[in-house]
Amino acid sequence: MLQKIDPEEKHLDILLIDKYERFEQLPAGFKLLADSGLYDELSIPFDESVKSFKSSRVQFKQGLLLGVDSQANTVDI
């Protein structure tokens, strides 16, 4: 069961990490095989996607996740 996000945003931070700057849906990938010119139309920049959350607690960092330190509450990118 999914937990509702706290409307006061006190308990949740979301960090999206991806080595690419754009999100591609799998079905769109098949269309891109047929027509690579559709890439900008079928993929979404992560920065744009994060803005749709309308929350300052959702962030995107382009990079590769190298490590997580749960005690220090940090990630290495």
C-alpha cells in the first residue's frame, strides 16, 4: 500500500539520479528505433519532470550513483 506524502513535506526528500539528462519511456524507445528524429518529442528532460512535482523536496542530479551512507544521510555521485 502506498503511503500518502505529507502535505507539509516534513518527512520526505526525493533525489532522482540518472546518468542521462532525459527520461525515455520504453514504448517510446521502439518508436525511436524507427525514427530517431522523434527523440526530443518522446523524451522528457528530468529537470522539466521534477518541476511538475511542485515541491522543493524533489531534486534531480545527473550522474552515476557511487555510494550511499545512510548514517550520514549522504550519497556519492
